[in-house]
Amino acid sequence: MKTDPDDIPEPDRVPGAPHPRHTDRVIGQDAAIAEFVEAAQGGRLHHAWLLTGPRGVGKATLAWAIARWMLSGATGPFGAADSPEARRIAALSEPRLHLVRRPWDDKAGRLSAQITVDEIRRLLSFFHLSAAEGGRRVAIIDAADDMNPAAANALLKVLEEPPADALILMIAHQPAGLLPTIRSRCRTLRLSPLNPAQMGGVLSHLGVDDDAEALAALSDGSVGEALRLAGQGGLDRYQQLVDLMATLPRLDRPRAAAFADAAAGRAGAEGDPFDLTMTVLDRFLTRTARAGLMGPPLPQAARGEGALMARIAPNDGAARAWAEAQARLSARARTGRAVNLDPAALVMDMLIELAHLPPARSAPPAKG
């Protein structure tokens, strides 16, 4: 039985937030906007652009703003959403725009894990069929990181022989993972994390006022990440991790087991418990490593976070150990997910490893 299109989740939309095509403001990326506008107005518009930067800083929002501007004639205010073209783009009915993203697998009843070669073939068909109509055509790939090898190789052929008047906007969270030949055929547009004031303004605009400071701290300048954490109970999950790590050097095994078990739930509309667990674990390790170099983080993202980090990361040597653990465990998580290891067992193994780090072993237990 086929799934109703209205019930299919959009893979390029953060739960709890509007889709980037419905966002009419690009905040905190004035330099990137100016770079693109200068290229377009100066007759130096490259056929393919790679929009890079951390997740959630506005790469997709900027891509959709560029599409609106270019398809509206690039004569009005940048990113304006009041033209007929802009309204069609918002409704995904603009014939000169094509969106490439992870497709829905009707047989499996879920989104595909990758952008497949069939999606790139549809992109090729779009360029061929729309060529007869003439004028500018825009494609958005969100995200290029999701392409499987066959899709990447098919896209490379498009980039090597770009269609006339084509503009390809590729969103890349980790551009180093793309084929070097793809990167070399694109012009890179780098976006930066938002500062605390910008983050506060965006979150308030989106109706997220509670815990905005803690969300901004934990998301490291990424609005998308802040919204994901807010929508999935990320702050509560992070607090659980901080409370658990406060039991070092004698890790509270029952509490650790409960934390690990919570990572094994089924993914749903509100997100994947394993992904959320790995996100908060990654953020904890990164913030702990920074604390060893620069002192406890401000603002804090959880009660007792500053005191805990001052205790377990008191110097540069401890910072190095926590940073190395972050890189090691991040790689293990990717491998574990790829081979379908039990999430609870994987997380428990990580927690035990952290309890045996030299900084954790040498730290006295927290009082109270």
C-alpha cells in the first residue's frame, strides 16, 4: 500500500521548525550573501556552489533564498518571498526548480538512508526537459553528504558538462567526505556559526524562549541543532549525561545502563534516540575538552556542568585525553550504526571507556 504523500516526512526539515523554503530571513550570513550577490551581478556566476558550514547555521535557508532571488529575476531584494516565483517555490510547484533529497522508500515504509543514483538521473531529466523552455534553472541538493557513490559519480558528469543557464546549489555539512573531483568543480560558499545574540534572536523568532541560553550553548551556534534538541528533549538528555558523569571515578553502573537503554528506542517522527544520545555525548566530550584549555564553559548547558568539567578536565593534558576520546567514539558510533550494532551495548561500552580515561580515574567523586 502506497503512503499518502502528506504523511511522508521531509528529510531536509528539522522537526519542530518550518522547512527552509518557508523561511524568508537568512540571519547572520551577510558575508556569504554578499559574496554570492557580487558574483551574480558581476557576471561571474559559477554553475555549481557548495554551501558549507556546521549543521543548522542556515545553509539550506540560504540556498532557498538564492533560488527565489535568481528565479524571480535577481532584480528585487535578496530572498524576497512575495513574487509569483517565490510562491511557487514555497509550494514546490516552480517548474524551473528541482529538489534532490533522500527519497521515500514505499516498500520499506521509511526514508531512504541515501540519495540514490535514480535521484540524480531525475535531475538530469529535469535539465534536459526544461532546457527547451529557456531561462535560468536551479537545482538544490540537500544534502550532498547523503549521496551514495553511484549518485556522486552521476552528479560528477553533470558538473563536468554543466547545462546552459543551470545553477546547482549543494548543501554539504562535511565537504571533506565528498569526491575531490566534485569539490574542485564547485565554488565554495562558507557559512559561519551564529553568535549568541543572533541565536537568541532566531530562537525567539521561532517561538523558542524557554531554555534558549542553554540550547544556544549546547548547539554551538547552530539554530537547526538547537531546534532539534528542543524538539527531542535534548537538554533533559544532556542533563542525564552530566549527572551520570558526575559519579566518576566510580561510574554508577545502574544509572549508566538506564542511560544506554534509552538510546535503543525506535526512531520516530520526533527523531532517533541513538542519534540524540550520540549528539549529547559528542557535545559533552567537546565541551569538556574545551574546558581543559579555556576553563568551564559559559553559559552552562546543564546544572553542575561547569563544576564537573573543572574537576575532570583541570589542565591541557586532560583536555587532550577528552578530545581524543571524542574523535575515537565518534568514529565508533558511525561504524556501529553502519553494521547495526545494538545501540544500548554500544553506548554502554562508550561510557565504560570514558570512566577509565586517566582524567576520570584520577578525579575525586563529586560531593553530595
